[in-house]
Amino acid sequence: MSAEIDFYELLEVERTADDKIIKSSYRRLAMRFHPDKNPGDAEAESKFKQISHAYACLSDPQKRAAYDRFGHAAFQQGGGANAGGQGAEFGDLGDIFETIFGNAFGGGGGRQQARRGADLRYDMEISLEDAYHGKTTEIAVEVSQTCEPCAGSGATPGTKARRCNTCNGQGKVRSQQGFFMVERACPTCHGRGEVIESPCRACRGEGRVDTPQRLEVQVPPGVDNGTRIRLSGKGEAGPNGSPAGDLYIFLHVARHAVFERDGTTLMTRAPISFTMAALGGTIELPGLDGSRNAIDIPAGIQSGKQLRKRGAGMPVLQGRGQGDLVVEIQVETPTKMSARQKELLREFQGSETGDECPQSKGFFNRIKDAWNDLTE
């Protein structure tokens, strides 16, 4: 690297930039000039080496302090990397990339850590009454559990796994790919760092076996569609004796014959006769708790009017109180009438003054005005 090229200029940052800004700028430039994105471009590869060398200096507080004070001369007398940027002080560029990008470009030695088992999902349908009261029930599932004969090791009881000779127990192997040293999972032990020469017959070396289970599930009052219940450690067993995952119960509330639900509010539609709508009255609706909810119908009510009964809805999940019951009134016109009923309605129709139905009167007055405007 040319001694005249300033590290801060290479990374396109001010000299007062903090570590976060320097790291962000390095990420951006490294991705732009990375050889994998610029195959065969010698200029991009050279630029990539320069910015990596600059970042190796400025990301280290002691090196940055020395550079700020003495410039490139701080590293030209055996104190660090030479002007060509090949000094051992800054280490392999792969180490820099491992710090910044994780395993995106390889790197990271050591055996792979044991993974916990996978989480599992179970879908359960319950009634609206169950959602109201809560319930305790059992479910049957088949999940992978730790093999008892080998205690999850995968090896025949009395034997044990040996260290993998391919990766020397590290779980990863390195290979040179152009400018970079890339690490991958060992093809022999698949990242475990160990090889099982005598697999357990019960689990065939997997360390896990599929086992049917019956689990108790407690559904709390107030649950709704999509409510999730977690059973910790009841998921799939982890490989090689590592911890099991979790089992998630997803609840689905079945459609109810009378009520619909919106959060903690219960809703229903109640058709009433036009005589009750005119004169008023009372209707009763069953509550999910077995009670009777009396709904008073005021005289002259119209279709679409909603009546609310406080505290007659769903309980609050893991909280106090209850929602409301909302009843939407639908005035129903009779489709079959006796001669006497028709006669009475005709008498009523003949005695109408227009004040009985103010909305109807207003509508037809507007129609009349519209006709008059058209004929003028």
C-alpha cells in the first residue's frame, strides 16, 4: 500500500469518525470491492486489500492512536505492518471479515455448538364456550425424544464417539479459494467434530427417536383465534442430547350458532316483529355462562340499531373484567297475514298522518322537490 494514501480517505470517513461510522463505511466499501463481486478485476482486488488494511488499523484503538500521531511511520520500523500492507500484525483478512460479516465469507473455527431441538406447532380447535370458560384437555403428538439407550449420544451403549480425523475434532475444514480461505462444515462428521463408529441400534446413530406422547394443555379463559400456548421443552429433542425445542399450541375458535366475536365483544343479530319494533318489548338471549340476558327494546326502534349490555361479553385474557354483548336489531316484515290482520293494517294505513315515520316522510318530500325541479 502506498504510504501517501490516508487511511481515513480510503474508508471515506472524517478523522473524528467513531468506531460505528468506520465499521459501517468499511462494510459498504468491502461489499463493493469484494473479489467475489468483481471476478478478474485486479483494481478492485487491490482496493479491497487497501481498505481492509486501513480498517485493521483504525478499528484497533492503540493502532489508531499511533497512526493519528505518527501516520504511516508508526508501522515502518518493525512496529507493525509494512507499507505494502502485508505485516502479520493485522492478521488474516478473513479474521476481519469474520468480525464484521460473521460467516458470510467463511471463518470461525471450532466445533459447531450443539443446537436445541426444533420448535413444533399443533393446531387445536375449541368452541366459543371453551374460549369463554377455559378448559384443560389432552393432546396426542408424536415428537422426537432423546434416545434412552444411548442417552442421546447416538453411539451403542458402552461405546463412544471418537474424534474426527478429517477436521481433528474442529467440525470445520478450510480450503483456499483464490484470495480467501473459506471454512465449511466437515464433510465427514458434518460439523460435530466426532464420528460414531458403532451407531446405537435404537436410534441408528441419530440420538433421537420418534415417540407418541399425551400432553396436558391448559386453555385459559378469554383466548381467541390465533392465541398461542407454549409448552416449554415439549418440542423436538435436540441432536446429541442437546435441549429440546418448544411445542406451540395454536388455537382456533369454532364458529358459533348465535354469537360472533370482536375481541372481548360478543355480537349477534336479533330479528323482531314490526309490532314489537313499534310498541317496544323485551327479548332474552342466552349467555355463554348459562345466564339469561334480558334486552329491552325501546318503542319505535329501527333496523340496524345496536343495543349494548355491559359485562355480558368475553372475559379479558389474563386480566380482569369482561367485554360487552352487542345486539343489532333487524325489524322483520311478516310474509303471511290473516284477513283480519290485513284489515287492521289498512285501517292503520288510512289513519296515518306522516308523523309516525319521519324518515319516510322526509325522503318522499325530497323526492317531490326533485320532481318539481325537473318539471320547472
